[in-house]
Amino acid sequence: MANKLIVSLSPHVHSGDSVQKNMYGVIIALIPALLVSFYMFGLGAVVVTLTSVLSCLFFEWAITKFLLKRERTTIMDGSAALTGLLLAFNLPSNLPLWIIIIGALVAIGIGKMTFGGLGCNPFNPALVGRIFLLISFPVQMTSWPVVGQLTSYTDAETAATPLALMKMAVHGDTQALSQLPDTMSLFLGNNPGCIGEVSALALLLGLVYMLWKKIISWHIPISILATVLVFSGLMHLVNPVQYASPVAHLFTGGLMLGAIFMATDYVTSPMNHKGMLIYGVAIGFLTVVIRLFGAYPEGMSFAIFIMNAFTPLINTYCKPKRFGEVVKK
């Protein structure tokens, strides 16, 4: 029998990448920060994380099965679990269960499934959930337990975060910056904050892993961090009493978490390197502007959310050159 030449549609070469592989790769990269959150916040971090992840998995399954009437659910591809984990990382460790469940419903139901599911959402789903909760429940979302209360949950003692102290300094409290934890404490995570954002070291380990595995490229996280370093450094030089050092900005709040794990979301970030750099610089600049001049102490979530909306425009502006295109002289 003669051999047949089978011609199929492109692509003809498979790189070995898949949605599932990359999603679980990001989850693996988040493990150091997850372990630090358990060590620093104990029971509260465990409860918040489990509630968020399980709620996201349930809502994706339920919406897919009963509202979208799809035979095949997508809860095993890792995207819902990753959304739940990132949402938990953006929450305080004493947040009541019912608020976490609402956040998961908004993240999956509005942030993701309303637009058709993975690959169609214009905004990062975990950010949608976090911003909704921050606006709807500002008191509960800005109550920060002190680290080390391993068996406490809703009854944990709270304190001001480093970002809150930095905002107080901006508003004229000349003693606020002197109350900031030392650089090593900020770097390791020994300070109040959202459970997944406190340890810059753990998040940087995740960055190294994802760069090594080529899950992401360096363009977005490095451009964000470099921009924050430059602009916050300039403001610190202008008035070191009112504006914190650039190192303090880098190691506090959700900057590392957002730059490494949320701004790099495949669906909501630009497709090519030029667009990624524009996107990253804009996020870094907006973060500093909101932190120093906005109503909220933290600006990372809002900066990413705003630039998610500009991603289609950036992709249009930064289209790669097409092969065979005639360049007009």
C-alpha cells in the first residue's frame, strides 16, 4: 500500500507548552510565598487560602455546568485554582469566610466566565475580585493582623501596614517613616499585610523559577520594578522625610506580587516585548502616583487593572512586522 502524505493546518511544531502546564507552573512558583504566609499568619492564612481556592473551583464548575451548559468543565486546567490562590494572596488573614466566598464568585463569575472563560477575560479575574472586595468592604479589607498569631483567625490583633505608615508620612506625619520595619524584615515578610504579599524574598524565588522554566519573560516584572525604583527614588531625593526610600517601596505592599504574578497574566498582558515594556512602565508609574498622591495607600491592583484595559490598544500599536510586508520609503 502506497504511503500517503498527510497535510494538516499549522502549527506543525509543538513546543510542549499547554495551558495546564503553565498554570500549574505558576502555582508551583507561588509555593514559597504560600509557605511563608502559613508561617507568618498561621491558621488565618490556611483558612483564607483554602476557602478562596475551593470557592473558585466550585463556582467555575457550577457556572460551566449549569449556566453555560457545557459538557466539559475546566476546573482541572489549573486556572481556577490559580485565581483562588492569587485572590487569597491579596486578602488579609482575618477576613470572614462569607466575604472570601463573595470575592471568589465575583472573580470567577464576573471577572472570567461572563466573558466566556479562560482566554476571553479582559481583566485579571483575581484582581476583579480583590478590587470589588476592597471597594465593597473597605473596613474588613484594611484590617491587618500582626504576624506571629498562629492560632488566631478573626480575633487576631491588628496593626498598621508599612504602606499605611508611608501614606501617613505623605500626609505630613514626620515620625511615620521612622516606624517602618527594617529592610530585612520587609524583605523576609515579618510585617502586616495581605497574606501573599509580605515576603519579597519568597516572591522573587517564584520569579526565578518562572524565568528558569520560561513560563514568563523578564520584560513586565523588571520594567515595573525598575520604574517604581526610579520614580520613588526621585521623590525620596526631593523630600526624604515625606517620601519613603525606593527600597521600602519595592519591598512593601503588593508590588512584588503584582509585578511577578498578576501583571504577567497571559490573557490580559501585551503579546510582544515592546508592548510588555510599555505596559510595565505604565503600571510602575501609576503605582507610585496612586501610592503617593491617591486616596489608597496601595496602587498596584488599580494600576494593573487600568493597564489591562489598555492592553488591546498596546497590542494594536505594537504589532510585529509581517513577513513579506513592503515598507514604504
